[in-house]
Amino acid sequence: MRLDRRLFLQAGASALLVSPALAQTAPGGITGDGVSFKLGRSWRVTESGANGLFWEGNWTRRGETNFFDAHWREVRRNAGETRDIIEFKSVNGDEVQLFRVSLNGHYYGKLNPERTKVLNGRASWYATGDVWTAEIIA
């Protein structure tokens, strides 16, 4: 595969190469239960932990792919900023699953009835009491 046919994804100081076959068009149409879901252009995310940290983030979708460039800022204790790549994996009914590249872990969440927000989400690396939410921006 030629270099000009690859999609470059940047996460902090490390760069990842993803083949166009992996950067497929996002599943933004009909789910298995026939209910429409739109992936949106960006997601406004909050993550809070039992440790007292509170992160606000913005995940910006890369074109029509299922990849997002993510940026977070810790706002309660001014603990810094971080960047990563998020891959939207699936929607099944009202359950969504995403993958966070640098942590090699999954986000799980439940869509609200309007399918515009993720509520009471959890992640594979979270401690008890940690939660994330998101607003999906068209």
C-alpha cells in the first residue's frame, strides 16, 4: 500500500498509521433494532472520577470515518490536558461502544431516548464510581 493512501492519525507525540480499510465509514444509519442513530460531527464529553478529577473533552470526527481526535482538559484541579484517538465501534439498541487507542480500552454507554446523549457511561479502565457522559453534536 502506498503511503499517500493511508490515513494519518495523531495522538500526542506518537503517530499511528491506519489503513483506509480500517478507517471505514461510520455506522450512522439504522441499528439492528431499526432505530436511527447519527454519529454526529463531534461529541462533548465529561469524565469524572471517585478521585475528584473532572475532565471536559471534545471528540472531533475525522470526515466520514468512525475515528475521532479527542482532547480533554481537567478543570477541577487543573491537572493538565491529554489527547488521544477514539474509534466508534458499535451501537446495539441504545448501547454504544468506543475504543480509546492509547489506553487500549473500551468506553461503554447508554443513549438517551432522543439518541443525542450518552448517559452514565463506563470504561474498561475506570475505578468504581467513575463515569462519563457525552452530548452528540450534529
